[in-house]
Amino acid sequence: MMNTQVASREMFLTDLVNQCEKLGAANLKSSVYGLDDLRDIATQYVLSSHFPTVRDEEWRFTDLSSVLQIPFHIPESNQSEIKLSDITMPVKDKADLPLRLVFVNGFYAPHLSTLNLPNLPDFYAGNLSNVPEKYQGRISDVLSKHRQQTEVFTALNTAGLADSAVVFVPANMSIDLPIHLLFLSAPGASPTMCQPHCLIIAEPGSNVTLVEDYATIGNVPAFTNAVTDVVVGENATVNHVRLQREGGEVVHIGKSAIEQSRNSRYTCHAISLGGKISRHNLEVLQRGEATETTLNGLSVAFGEQLTDTHSLIDFNHPHGTSRQLHKCIVGNKARAVFNGKVFVRKAAQLTDAGQLSRNLLLSPRARVDTKPQLEIVADNVKCSHGATVSQLEDDELFYLQSRGLDLERSRYLLIDAFAAEMLNQLPILGVAKMLSTCVAIQG
């Protein structure tokens, strides 16, 4: 039985790699970015790796065995006929997100995108194939880090790299309007697997706000395997909202890799609402001293959903600061996982890091597994971590009901208050309002 399961996992990866090889070669000018070598290295890594199981420490709470039973097909181009009216936006007023790049099944959809920007010299937002020649060398340098693969799903994304969202903000430029990067999974004749890629480069002294948004058209089985690279230059600021609101039959695996240079500021608001199984790997690497990192997370799971967040902040230089708050709201028979690691290496003296996991269980069968984790080698630091798990208090519900509210409305107010601490920090008010409504409906 065990040999059969191993063979099934190997066949699953081999089939996807074969599709990736055809896909990558057909869609990008490989020589421009050295993609042939990148894909070859990634392909070999995938073929020499194994599909994650609950026997692996990093995946022991997240069982992906159901994925192996579905014959996913990777589309070779954007063949969807989606119209703008088919898309549910994360805001009621589209004026809240006027700048939009849309990718369907991983491919750029210019007819759904809007970039009504004033004249900003040297700024670029679009897809990889149309990047101006003067930036291609810089982008090649960033992509080349994928030569050192350490994780099978990231390698699989690289093996099939066929298109990518690219946002390049030149030095000392501030983009006042948020940029909406919408990645849609559209159904096909068979279950679809899409592999979006996103590349953000904020050069020294620049400032940009991004909304990275994952959604589906329809409610059919699909697999999203996404990778986002963010490079924050010296004294640059990036505000990053990552929103996963895909359908209830979707498996979502996402990787966000952030590099921060000296005196840079990076804030991530990661919101997970959708998907049958959702996993987000968030890694922040400090490349210079005096960086500021803020990681806010909210995971909401109901029914039999499973939502999993693994984060890593790696301090390699002194005077770094980080604050992380991750919240989970879990109901019915759903399950949430949080594993947050903070590494403080010997050179990272005078680091100030705080981490807190707060969790709200709404039913006796809901479950959360949380593990804040500090690994400190430096001897002059200020670091803390903690975790709490709670339920709605009977006294609080009774108090609200005594003021004339029914039980449903009372629950709604308490759940909304728990989520509001995270949602109120979002840089776009319209997104916060829409998400607050979604959380309340689920709760």
C-alpha cells in the first residue's frame, strides 16, 4: 500500500512537470531572462523531491493527499472569455482600486486591466513579456535566486514560468494609488491548475501599495500554486495586502519571498478566506540593518476548510524591528494552522521582535494548531512571543442580548470586533469594509 502511495505522488509531480516543460518553452523568450536554465534546475529539483505528506514536519497538520486524486490540467494560454462583469471585486466602489492588472490562469489579460496612470517616467506595471529592455537585467538578477530551490511547490512554479506580473518602482518615486493585482482561476474542460507569479521591485527611496488578490470564476475543483517575489530597496516602503478569496473547491498553495535592504519598511496584511485547503508560506529575509517589518494575518475557516500559515523572519543584521500579529477565526469542523518562526542570528544584535497568535474557536469541533517560535543566537535583543485560544464568552453574549440584540447579531458583533483589529489596519478602506462583511456572513 505504501509503495502505491509513493508511486502515486511521484506520478502526480512527473505529470505536472511534463506539462510545465511544454508551457514554459512556448510562452516566454527564454534567453532574455535565462529562463531555460532556471526551468531546468527547477525541473530537476521537483523530480528529485517528494510530494509533501503529514510525515513531513512542515506539513504534519496539512494533508494534501486528496489533491493526488484529481487530474489537473495546466492551461497553455489565456483562452478564457471572461468579461469584467463576471468578476466580483474586493471593493464595492471600483474607484477604490482604479489601477488593475488581471491575470487569468496565470496569463496576462490586458482587456480586463486598467492602468490609467499619470505620466510617471520609468515606472512599469505589466507582464514579464513586455518589460522595457532597460529593466530586463535587473529582473534577471531577481529571478536568478530561484536557482537555489528549497521547496517543491516553488520549484514547480519556476519550472512552468510562462508569464508574471511585474511592478517596477524607480528610485525615489511614490505611487499614491494602490495597484490591484488580480489573479483569476477560470474553469476549463478539466480541473485547472494555474501557477501565477508576481515580481515586485521597489527601488531605493520608493513607496508603493499593492493588493495581491486571488479569486475564482465559478465553484469547481482547481489548484493555485502562486509565487510572489518582493524586493524592497534601501529606505523604500512597501505596503502589501494579500487576499485569498477563492472558491470552496480550490487548493491554494502560495509563497511570498521578501528581501529587505537597509532602512526599508515592509508591511504585509495576509487575509485568507477561501479555498478548501489553503497554505501560505511567508518568508522575510533581512539584507541590511535597521529594517522594519510588520506582518498582520487573518485566517477565517468554516465548514471543513483547512487554512495554514507558515512564516519566517530571518534577521541577519543589527537594529532590525518586527511586529507580527496573526489571528484565526475557526468554526464548524474547520481547522487552522499557524507556525511563525523568527530567527535572530549572531550578527543581528539589538533586534526588537514581537510575535502574537490569537485564535477564536466558534464550535466544539473547530481546531487550531499554533506554534510561535523564536530561535535566537544574538545575546543583546528584545524578543517576545505568545499565543491565545478562546471562544465567545457567554457573559459577553448575555450582555449584548440583555441590550435587545438577538443571539445571531450578538455573535456577529463579537466576531466583527475580533477581526476588526486586523481589518482596520488595511491601507484601503473599501477593501476593509468588504472583508468585514464577508467575515460576518461566514460567522
